[in-house]
Amino acid sequence: MIKYVNLLIGSACNMKCGYCLQTNEKSPADHKADPVEFAHKLADYLKGSRIERIAYWGGEPMLYWDRIKALHGALIDKGIRPEQSTVTTNGRSLTDDYVEYANANPDIFTVVSWHDGNFTDEQLSRIFRLREFSISLLIHHYQTDMWGARDLFYSLQEKCGRYPKAAVHFLRANDGCRSDYYMTREDVDVFCKHLETVIEMARIGDPWAAWQCSQLLYHRNKVKSRVGPMCVRDELLSVDLHGNVYACHHNYDASNITGNIFKKVIPIRAVPQLSPRRFYDSVECQSCEALDECRGGCYTSNTHDIDCYFAKKRFALYHAMEKLFQ
């Protein structure tokens, strides 16, 4: 039974980040499609399923806002209103129309990727007009601590009058990501030592540190609730507006297409692909105490040994965090 849907709208973006997971900018997802027609067909396909979350993905979703708005409205008209509709954006191209629409539809939650910061005052003001949003920072080779997240937490509270929900995520070292961003074992050690400091700060009452620990545990617990590999499981559908199903939503390449929900035959030449269970099913992963918290990691990762080392170190630190909230 499908509970979660990733809608892959297109790969165009107005930023060129070295850690981007997309392997190219030419994808079957970029071919022209009618969003309303797709929404009606998707609703028929999902009939009988209780959809808890729909995530709208670019590229940069704001480049496709008219398409997403039409999709969202058409799905609601067909009775598909999930508990949460997530839009992940770099925040540079938010419009007043988007803010007004998101605020009028309480299921819409906006995740703003911080990237290198450098937002204008106008952009920040528009972001903070959103009722439901978070700001997401990424840990990678060039960013091995969360002090930037702490500065952001307090400076934006002072500037905008409320604390942002600042979350931290970890790099996935696939073929789209430049190798100089890949984390090393030394990077992992530095970050985990930093995390020990954050835990101690939370213990003595720092609001940001307590929030950060709670967010890390929240994301850890979401992963623990899953069955099977990290991003590939029966309850999750990742699909573009032509019905092409992708093994995961982090790679729009044709080689990542596994089927089509509207057609028996994929209209694309089959390309050999990595198995989503390549790490998850291994003896090493199945015998690891951290498996429930990492689900074998990203199956497209080029640094699995480092990912594994990182997951095991976080395993112990997460348990230290839990004691903060007992």
C-alpha cells in the first residue's frame, strides 16, 4: 500500500551546487506534460491508498510553480489531500503567490535549503512569511560542524522575531555529487566530536542545541519506522509526470527508471542499474546494530565504508541525545 509519493517535476535549477545529487539536466521528467491530466490519472492509480505525504521535487520547484500549483489543486479535487505536501526549494525564487497559496493550504510545508546562505533581506522576509517551513543545512567535506546553523537560529530570531526550524542533513556521495565534497573518515571524526559538544550544550540548557538534538532524533526515528532500504520501499512511489517510476527521487536519470504506472512497457531503453538493496542485504549490514537507523545507507553512494563508519558513530551519539529528553 502506497503511503508516500515523490513527484519529480523536472531537473532545471537556478543554482549549480557541487553537492547536487542530480547526475544530469536531461531527464525524461523534463519532457512536457499536462499536470492536471497526470493528477487525474495518478488519483485513479492511488485509489484505495491512504496517502500521508506528497513531496514535490525539482531541480528547483519554484521554476515549476505553476505546474505544482495545478497538480496540488487537481489532486485535492480528486480527493487526494495528504497530511503533508512538501516543497523543497533553495528559497531564492519564492513569490508572493507561493507564500499566499502555501499559507492558505495547511498541508503545504516548505523546506528551504540554506546552501551558501547569502539571502537578500527581501528573500528572508518572504521565507518568514510562511507559516510552516524549515531551513535545511548540509554536512559535507567543507562543512563539518553546525555552528552556522546556530548562528542562523539566533540571528534570524533577532531579525524576524521567531526561531527558524533549522535542520541538518548529511551528504549522499552519488555520481552527481562532486567527489571533493565527499566526507572522509577524518571529517566524520571532526563532526562527531562537534556533536558531543552540542549534546553537552543541550544538557546545560542552550535552546538551539536542544532543538538540534531533537531534530536529529526526529529524523533518526523517521528512518527507524521504515521497512527495507533507505529511499526504496514498497510504500513509497517516486514518479514523474509521465508515469515513469524511479528507484529513488535523488536521481532523475533514465537509468534509474524501473517501470511506468500507466504503461506495461517502459518507452525507454533499459540500462543496467544498481540494486537498491546492494548494501542493505549484505551480511555486514544485516548484522549491524545501526541498521534500523541507516537502512544500509544510500544505495548509490560511492563512499559506503565512510557512510557505515559515520552511521555507527552516530548510533552511540543518538543514544546520548535520548537521555536529554527522558
